[in-house]
Amino acid sequence: MSGVDKMFPKPVYRPRRLRRTATIRQLVRETELPPGRLVCPVFLVEGENQRQPISGMPGVDRFSIDEAIRFAEGACELGVRSFALFPKVLNSEKTADGSAALRDDNLACRSLRALRKALPEACLIADVALDPFSSDGHDGIVADGCVLNDETVEILAKMAVVQARAGADIVAPSDMMDGRVGAIRSVLDAEGLTDTIILSYAAKYASSFYGPFRGALGSVPVERADVPKDKKTYQMDPANIIEASFEAGLDALEAADMLMVKPGLPYLDVISRLASEHEIPIAAYHVSGEYAMLRAAAAQGLMDYEAGLVESLLCLARAGARVILTYGALDYAAWWRREQGLA
């Protein structure tokens, strides 16, 4: 026996035994993430036969309604059957009060009806926020340099009803106004829309990772003296986690069915905490900046895009996210099918 062996006896416990082959690793894997738990964001534009590449988000396009249907049909074949719809509203339809959000013939509602008819089994998620419809670029009504809370909530509740009637299974208030979940639930129930699910963006941070998304929708706050230059008076401070717990608790009390954390990877601690505090599902949004960084690093030859995407989404699930919104949903689904021997 060598001197090293005398000092350090050979180990009895050898965790590497369970890592020896791909089959064994899959057998003992702790976190599973099938494509059915993913939500694919879909950007919408007016017109027909439109498929517009989005600068800064390689592999992601804006779709006219007809093309969105074709895209969603392909996604369903891969096992991704849930879609979050984000309309790029024409500038000519944007107003200070976002009134087009309440029209049942707006792009979002027409898309919901068309997708519901074409794919009755799909899960359709409608974004409840005014920024796509606002000429000021904010998630609420702006007056005297401030984003008004209660006046905005009144409009959001009506907006949710319009979307639910158009075919949304889930309405997702992403605005971070106080009290909006309770108001939306109350109005939905009063209108007989008791089956409509509320996915609350409960902990949406004022993050630097949203840039590509805002560019895709044209929802950047306008540069004007009487308009707040950013969204920090309603989105959360990235330094805070206790506040996230409080916000999520309020939304749960107001009858949210699911709670969202946005962004994803920089906030794994928040996801984990909310998952430990609530029985209702926790969702995470793997946002545009996170996705764009993976693509940019891969384009520079610094990392493998698919491996980085898979690792990122598994980490979100491991932290406690039962639902994940990601622009890489179809890429992940293709990988998962290969892993399962289905491709």
C-alpha cells in the first residue's frame, strides 16, 4: 500500500458510478422537462404571408396570423402546445390611453380567434399590458409624468375580458400595477369567464435583459419630458427578494392561478423561494436578452447554443419553475425528442 493510500483510503462511496453512461445518467436524472411544460412566445404583425426576422434574436420572427398558425402547427408536432401572443401594433393605432387594447378586432384578438379555430387543443396566453398599444410606450396610462395605477387597472380588467372572449385560455397581466390580479379576477367572474386562468407576472424586475423584446414590439418608452424614461416605478428593483415574496403573496391572495418570475436565470433564487412558499405553479420567463446572449456567444464560437439552451432551461426547472416561457422552445423540443429516441 502506497503512502497516499495509507493517508487516503480508497473511497467506498463513488457517485461517479451513476454518471458512467448516458442511459444511467438519464435513469437517475432528478429534473425532467418535457416540451409540454414550455411556452413559446409568438410575435404578431398585420398582413398576410409575413415572416419578419427580428434583429438581435436570431431564429425568432414576427408572424402574420396565417404564418403564426403554420408556425404553431409545427410547434405542436414537436410537443410544444402553449403559446404566448405579443402583437406589434401599428403606430397609427397607438394612443395615450391604449384604447385599441379594448377592441375585439385588434391584432391580438383576431390572432386568438384564428389560432383557437385552427388549433382547438392549444393553450393560448394573452398578454395583459398597455405598452404595445400605448403611444407613450408604458404599461399604463401616463399623466403628469407618472404612470397611473388605478386608472390603468380598470382598463386592464376590461382588456382581459376582451381577450378571454376572443379565445385566451390564460390572461397574463405583465404590467406590475398594484391590485390588478384581484380586479381582473372579479371582472372575469362577473362576466361568467370563471374558467379563464390568470398567470400573474408577480415578480417582474426592471431588468436590462428586455432589450430585444422591446425592439421586437416597439414598446420602448418615448423620449419626452412628461413621460418617465424607464419602468422602474412599477417594475421591481433587481436588488430585492423579500419584495418578490410579498408581491407573489398578494397576487396569490387575489386568486392568481400561476405566478411568474421574469427574467429567469439571473433570478433563480427568487424562483426557488416562490416555489417553496406557494402550492400554485411557478412560471419563469427565459427572456429575450438571455436568449440573445446564447445566440451571440454561439455565433462567436464561444459556446454551443443547443447545450447552453438545454442547460439554461433545466436550471430554471430545477429551481422550481413548472412552466417556462422561452424563445428556444422548439429547439429544446427537438433536442428532447432526440434524447427520447423519438426523432
